[in-house]
Amino acid sequence: MASAAAGENLKINSERLWDSLMEMAKVGPGVAGGCNRQTLTDEDAEGRKLFQKWCEEAGMTMGVDAMGTMFMTREGTDPEALPVYVGSHLDTQPTGGKYDGVLGVLGALEAVRTMNDLGIKTKHPIVVTNWANEEGARFAPAMLASGVFAGKHTMDYAYARTDLEGKTYGEELERIGWKGNEEVGARKMHAYYELHIEQGPILEAEGKDIGVVTHCQGLWWLEFTLTGKEAHTGSTPMAMRTNAGLAMARILEMVQEVAMDHQPNAVGGVGQMQFNPNSRNVLPGTVVFTVDIRTPSIEKLTSMRSQIEERAAAICDEIGVGCSVEPVGHFDPVTFTPELVSNVRNAAEKLGYSHMDIVSGAGHDACWAAAVAPTTMIMCPCVDGLSHNEAEDITPEWAAAGTDVLMHAVLETAEIVE
Ligand code: HGY
Ligand code: MN
Ligand code: MN
């Protein structure tokens, strides 16, 4: 089949893409229509095998690194040329959606499938990538494997991360049989592209098909451990209590206040908390929770963190509760590579898709890829901006538009060979 000229408005096979998304969604199903395919679980292993099968059917060869990240290579014509990497993640939140991360991985696969259909050759190889443990839901921090790849975390730190049952990343990676032999970060990238659902309301509200992602907001995950005194919730007089639960409640309220004081474009909240001993009639001895704060402004990020830590210490002093804080996740605001951002914008223009520049609210593996290679992202809308919820939803048209733009931007960088 004649290879297509770069200028032609090539389109991917949207039915095939949608079928693959629906097929992958059956692996590690949730209880309300979404997915529970948490990293390094048996469900994750099953999803990896399905992805490997599809990629090998598309003529790609697999490499796996020691963090379990999967690299599926489509050869280029110039073996000396560094590859263009394109991907995202297949792991999900415990009550995740069908598209967060998955669209980026299977969209990249669909782009390769379409290149195969059209007999397109590229100078640079193309590597479709499934980053391990993007979510950080089971093993904090988020984007752990891409963080090791970018030299932000050591392998020892990563392997020692534990889930709520005390299992370590290293043990679980061995158990599911996906510990690869490649040195993490040894691969060099010519460029990295990532397609992702927006996970926010802007594109849908503005009626835009494509988000041209120029930046990603920065983040701190601050894990607080508050130490109170276990005591009977019934017979202990109020004046005699050292109540870590009360301190936690006041800190949560304060985090909300600090985030609102830093508007616009700042967020703060808590998603995970453990009471110990977590018994209905025992005041907690310890309360452990992680504060998640984010903003595109490095000044605001620094200011929010210091205000929250100072005010939390004062709250705990007043109640007589011990307070320790450990940062368990961080990246500064990211600026993506202008040349690649232009490729995305030009592709959307050429294909006739409405588009707007956008800053990513969520963190992505692209945030760490940007530390080691020219990098950018493409976003598609999601219904009501909802994500990290089993009701997460997109339309086949949004999925196809995002994947069309991804393919064109990748081809621009990978250079079609006539
Ligand atoms: O936390 C995040 O932003 C991403 O979903 N891991
Ligand atoms: Mn994601
Ligand atoms: Mn996510």
C-alpha cells in the first residue's frame, strides 16, 4: 500500500480503538462500570499480557525495565535514530475509570496499527510505552516508575514503597512476573508524547475537541502522622482527651482555607486517611493522612506548603497532639517543549479539530519525561470533567480526535520516510 504523504489528513480506525478500550476495560472491572486494575495486582498483570499480545500482533517487540515499565518498539528506517516514545499508563485507581491512562496507551497502539495499515515508514523508531505505577494509589508516590526513569527516585526507594498491607513494590513486581531486565532510565528518547483525558471540566465547557497542553501544575503530597492518646470514647472526660482525630479535622478545614486563600488556580485536599486502632469506641492513637496540594505557580506551591505545615503544628500544639510530616510526592510545575506543543496545535488545525491551550491539573508520566527529553501532551474532554470515579466517560469521537492528533504529531517528529 502506498505510504501516505505527511500532509494527508490521515485518520485512525476509531472503531478498532474503541473496541480495544472496551476490551481492556473488562480486565479488572470495577463495581460500577469503571475499573479496579491497581498496579502490580493480578488484574494489572492480565492487562499487561493483553497489551503485549496486541502490540506483538502489530509487529512490535517488547522490552521491560526493572520497574516493570513496558516498551513496545516499532522499528524505524534509521537504526541510529533515537526513538519517539508515546504512551501513558494502564494501572487504575481502585474506583477508576476506563480511560484515565488507558486512552494514552491504546491510542498510541492505534496510531501504530494505522501506520501499519497505511504502510507508513518513519526514520525514528516509535516506542509505545506503558509506565508502571502512574497512579500512586497503592504505592505512593504517583508516577513512581517514570520518576525512577528520570532519575528523581532511586530503585531502592521505589522497591521499598509499601501498600496498606505492608507489601513492597519490589516483592509485588516479582510476584506478578513483570520485573524486567533493562536498567531503568538507560533508554534515551528523541521525544515523548502523551495523550490523556483532561480529568477536568474545561474542554467540555468550552466545546473544544483537543487540549494543547502547554504546562502541568506542580504538586506536593504531604503525609501527616498525628499522635494522640488511645482512650475510651465513652468514659474519658472531654478535658482529659488527646484527640488526634480532632486535630485531623481542624487540619483538613485549614487546608481548604489555605487553598481558597491562594486562588485562582490552586487546589488542596485529602483523599486517604487511616485511624489507628480504627475502633468505634477508641479515640485514635495515630491518624495518618496525605494532603494533596497543587498549583501552576511555584511561588504559591511553596507558600501553601509552608502555611499548611506551620498551621498544622500550631493546631496540634493547642490540642497536645504529636505531629510529623513527610513529603511523599512532589514535582515542580512543568513547561512542555514549545516545538512539540506547536506540532500538536498544527495537527489539530490541519485535521480541523477545535482546540485550546490548557494547563494539566492532574500529574502525568509526561511530567517526569519532560525532565529527560522534549515532551508534551494532548488532551481530550471527559464528561462533566469527572475522573478518578467509575462514572468517568468520554465519547468515541473525542477518543478518535485525540488519537488522530497524537498520530500526526508523532509522525511529524518521527519523520515519515517516502
Ligand atoms: O495524581 C495525579 O494527578 C495522577 O492521577 N496520578
Ligand atoms: Mn492518568
Ligand atoms: Mn489517574
